Amino acid sequence: MRASLELQRALVSALVADGAIRARGLKIYDGPPAEARAPYLSVGADMVSARGWQGGGGHEHRFSVSLWDVREGFAPAKEALADVERVVLAMPRHFAGVRLTGVRLLRATVRRTGRNWTQGIAEFRALSVREDQDGG
């Protein structure tokens, strides 16, 4: 789970540092508090699977970033998720003893909830290796 934790920390740092996301007024939460006010991004859910090969090993991470918004229409949510995708795909590939060997968008969806909020979810897949395991 160490690689998952470090990936999450790098993801949050990249989202917080992005000027376009800041300009949209999006707060970033790891599990939003009950009093959170939209619009905001929430990091999670996360599923980690061990991946091994001869002489090494790593992890496959499937994680999501969710957007919660109360504005009308889907366009603002799609614009925000496009920024999230850009940030995730441009994240540093080395951090805290972890090296990402691949990151890609799996799927994204935008929908209205029963409370008339807009929810957008972008799901990603990343592969990681521990730097101390592959000799690098």
C-alpha cells in the first residue's frame, strides 16, 4: 500500500498546484467533509493489485477523481474533468521511491444526481514499481 499512498500524495500535490484547477475554485479533498461546498474534487476510490515478473514487481493502481458541482449543465463538469485528465497524465513519473511506468485514462462519466448535483468521475490506471526493487 506504500506505492498507493505515495501515488495519492503525488496526485493531490499535482491537482493543488495546477493553475487552471485553482482558477475554477475547486477544492481537493481526500474524503470530503460533510460540510464541503461544491464545486470540489474528491480523490478516491483506489484499487491496488500486485504485479510481478521475473526479477521484480510492482503494482497496478486503478483510481478515480470525482467532481461534485451544482452549476447548470454538463459543460463545466466536462471542462474540469479535462483539466483533471491533463494533470494526471502530466504528473511526475518519479516520487518518494516510486516510479510510474504508465498512466492512462480508462473512462470518464458525467451525470446528474438525485440531489440535482452534477457528478463527474474520471477513472485512471497506473503501473508503478518501487525504485529500490528495479535497481533504479
